[in-house]
Amino acid sequence: MRVVVSTASATPIYEQIKTQVRSSILSGEVQPGQTLPSLRQFAADLRVSVITVTRAYNDLAAEGLVHSEHGRGFVVLEVEPTLASATLKARVDDALREALIAARHARMSLIDTQNRLEEIWSEND
């Protein structure tokens, strides 16, 4: 699982961590029963405070994606596939809405926007 945080982002760091870990869980990259990195190790790797990682993990626990086990840390729970799919699709919808706003500000037509999306899609295949 790869998590990248940006101090330049308007989004709080704990939220960036939570969003990326949630996506890793929902996409199946992190499997049920697997433990997340320890609070201290993850904080050190990301160069953030333990409190920041703790908040992200606790939020994920409140969402029912992980739970804390004494002696093991935070363990990923089984997620219903339809819920995972719906959540990931909602994330795509949000990103597309943001892209649409940016395209309109750039005065791009729908065709130009679609062409650009296809170019970026091809670059990342």
C-alpha cells in the first residue's frame, strides 16, 4: 500500500491518509485480515505525527473498515463487494465533477475534455 501526503494540499493530512488507505481496502489491494502499518512506523514513513495517523485509523474503524486488535494493531475487515464498488464509483464521480469544473474554467468543450481523458487513460495503461 502506497500513501503519499502533501503539506501543500488544502485537505488535512489525516484525511489524505484515510482516503488513500480506504481506497486500498475497498479496491482489494489490502486484504481482509491484513494488518495496517503500525501507527509509529507509518507516521515515521510519512513524516507526520502519530496523532495524525491515529486519527485516520480511528476514522476508518468508525467506518467499519478496520478494527483494533490488542497486540496486532489495526486489522482490515471484510467489506461487502457491492458497498466497496459503490464507494469507489462515488469517488470517481467526485473526481470527474472536479475535472468538469476545471475543464469549464479552461473553456474546454465536452469533446476536448473527452479527448483529453482518453489521452490520459492511454498514457496510464
